Amino acid sequence: MANEQGKDWRLYIKTGANTWTPIGGETSLKWSRSSQEQDQSDKDTGVYGASTYGQQKISFAVAGNLKLPDAGFTAAEVASKASPPEIEVQVKKVGGTAIKYQGRVAIGNFSADFPKDGPATYSMDMANAAAPTTDNLSAADA
């Protein structure tokens, strides 16, 4: 069992019927899962309350150096301006066979930065727009 390296994980954008394209220049990919805590305690539960969690939200924050032209970036940019701003994505290891995540996501907070003394960069946030077709962070490559 070896440590996973962040540089090996990429987010791919669906750019055709069976075509998945990474966004060039990606420097950072963050995968988060959250759900709203729900208090289920009542007067009968005593000093210890009772809690559960509700629906899950899966989100991705992607950032990188802007490299144009780039089919993956263009597809994400176009989707971010659509109504609704949605596109299908995959997360997997570079050269790997196991898909860790695949599903429709909404794109928001799409931005670019153009400093005078460094590379132009982009960032965007994504969140599941529906239940994913694949959600298996620990899936092993064959």
C-alpha cells in the first residue's frame, strides 16, 4: 500500500459522447463531502441528544494555470454560463482505469486572475447537481 500523490489525480470534463478531457494546467483539486446535521433529540432522549445527517453534497474546487486553447477549460467555461450551469465530470488517476467519481455537477464561482508577475490562473467550484453515477474514492485501479 503506497501513499497517493495529488499530482496523479485529475478532474475530466465530458467534451463529447465518449470523450473526457482534463482541464490543462490543473494545480489543485479538492474533493469534499458534506451533509447537514439534523437534531433528532426530544424530551425523552435525556442528557445525550440524538443526531443524524441529511442529504449529501459532493463538491470540487479546481484551480490551475490558464493554458489556452484548452478544450476542457472551454467546456467548463461554456457550462458555467449556461442555465442551468451544469456539465458531467469524472475524477480518476492519470493513466488509471478506476473512475473515482462521475456525475453531473453545477459550476459556480468561475474566475480567472491575471497578475503582472506570474501566470494567469483560473479557479472554479463544482457541486453535484444530482446523484452521481459513480462515487467511489477508494476504487482500486486494475
